[in-house]
Amino acid sequence: MSAERTLAAAAATALLAALPAPAAADTAVSPAQAVAEALEGVPVHVDPAYGTAFPEDERDRVAARIGAEDLELYVIAVPLTRGDPWNGDPEALASAVHDRRGGGEAHYLVYGGEQLTGTGFGTQGLSPAYYGALAASYGTGFDGGPVEQVDAALDAAYSPDPEAAYHAAREVYEEGRPSHGLLFALPRWALWTGVLLLVLLAAAAALLVGRALGARTRRGVLRGLPQHAAFANADRARLERLVDRGGRELVELGERLSSARGVPAERLSRALDARDAAAAVHDRMLREGTNLPDAVGVLVLLDLAEDALAGLRTPRRPCYADPLHGSGTRPVQWRQFGGTHSIRVPLCADCARAVRGRVRPTVLPAEHDGATVPYYEVPADRSVWAATGYGTLTDDLVARIQRGEHRRGAV
């Protein structure tokens, strides 16, 4: 190589070295984008967590079945939990994935750990996937695995009338429930007599349990909501005892907080805020009249104070249906009976079983517009408890009380 070429090559190398390096591409992929990309070319995506429950050969079979139909349908099996990118909502997952796939008409069956949820986009009326998921829930007795549920959902979704398929599955489920036929074979007078006897027996049992457990006191830092179960069926006659209990615990917790030593300032501050919120609700009841939702709210707020004092960064979640059932809960998908909406909320074991069986669980009652309704059916702008699910739907219950939202349109 000549001296001139050598110098030219050296100059070019130096010039390239002096140029700024190209910016590194942002390779981060959102969870929804990852699912959307996984669905390119194949209509089934299964998270590794369900690798055993939804094996590879079954995915291939389901994908082939979907590919043989004209309906653009996708199956997604991803564990869903509160606090994940979709906050445990299968419809939010379907919507996010659909947006990243460019929109248009498409239908999704999402399995998040218990039941399928069907969602459709770009169609008039409810999606065949929606009715397919419902039909699968009833057809499998609310107890099927992901593969069994997907097959049942596809049967209904690809049928000539998916809505009729759903109603047929529901009728079969209702007819097959224990004692169903026997009950409707009885004379009407016998039915009403039996119902009356059951009500009387339940009331007597609740009274005995209340007397036996009512004398218990809460002990220790983590006494918690489970001990409130003694008042799970509290009626108006026992409401004042429940209010008095909250008052006594307010005094006791206040004394412990005022004498607390060695507790980090941040924990103590959160505990004081929750305790003050409980006092605000309790004082309002004393001035304006007691009611069950507020009395329960005092106990929930006191438990939040206990959790803060104990250093729990994530407070325990009481049962959404009725906080008096305790905080031994787990997230459950609760689909509105006869409706289209569903929510994922913490429920105790008994309420979870009721929801899976498509039966309304025992719920905390509230008075609204002259009628007794489940507390969560009171409009959110009329009840801070309904708006937050006693802190199970949002994490700002204490802040809302501090803003005075417990005074808005009392239930």
C-alpha cells in the first residue's frame, strides 16, 4: 500500500472514531406487546406458568381448531393478579393486546387462573367469545381446567347461536344442582314453611354465636379482622355493641400509640393517620346516628392502624363481600350474576365458594333510599365504603376519610 493510501486510511479511521456512536435501540418490550407478538402467526399464547395445565400438544390442537374457522379468535393464558400490569383484569389484558395488534375485529378468550373471560372488539353486540366463556363456566361446573374450558368455549362460540348455547349450558347446570328437582316438586306451602324454619334456626344460631364470642377482646398488635367474624350477621339490635367495641378499641389503640417507643416515625405516622380516620368516622356516628357500614368501617380503619404499627407495607385485605368475614382472603374473579361485568376482589373461603357456584355470598347490608341493599351497591358518591370496597379496591381509604368523604351522603 502506498504512503498516500496509508495516510488516507488512517484519516478515515480517525474520522469514524470521532463520530458519535448511534443511540442504542430501546429493546424493552411491554408485557402486552410481548403477548401481542407471541400471537403473530399462532392464535394461542400460554404463559410458562400454565405449561403443565395447557401442554404444547393441546395448544397445537386448539390452534388448528381456531385456524379452521372464519372467526378471528385468540386464546391467552396468563396468570393475573392484583397489581400486575393489568391489575388482574382479563378484559384490560385483552384490550391492551388488541391495541398493540392494530385493532380491528377480533375476539379473545383469556384464562387468568380460574375462569375464562371472553371479550370482543369491532363487533355489534356481545362477542361470541363472551358467550363462549360463560357457557364454558357453566358447562364445566365452574371447576374446569384451562383446556377443558377453552374447548367448551369454542364449542359455544362456533355454534350457530352462541347466546343460546350459553343459556342451554346454564339451564343444564341449574337443573343438575343438588336438590333442585326435589325442591320444586314440593308444594308451595311446604317450601315457605321450610324457608321460615331455616330463617328461625339461622337467627337462633347467630344469636348464640354472638353471645359466646361477643365477650372476647382483641389482643396483640395483629389482632385483625378475623375476630370480627362474631358479628358477621350483626343486626340492628346488636349494632350499639359493635359501635361501643369500636369506641373502646379507639381508646386502647390511642394509648398504645401515645406511649410507643422505638417505632420508626413513618410507621407511627401511618398508624396515627388510620387511627384518626377511625375516630372521625366514630365521632360522626355519635353525632348523627349509628349505622352498620360506618361501624364496620371503624374496625377496618383500626386494623389498618394495627398493620401500619406492625410495619406491614401491604395491609391485609378484608373480605370484599363483608369485611366482618375476616382478612383470610384471596383474590377471586366475581362475575356479576346475569350481567356482563366482573371484578377481581379478595374474598374469604366461604364467599369464594359461593361465587364459584354462581350464588350470591353473604354480604354486608346497608340502608339506601329506604331499602336494604349490599353495601357495594350504594352509589360511590354516597358511600366511601362502596367507593373503596373498604380499602380492597383502592389504597387511599384513609386519605379519603381525611378529606371528609365519609360525610358525603351518608348511607
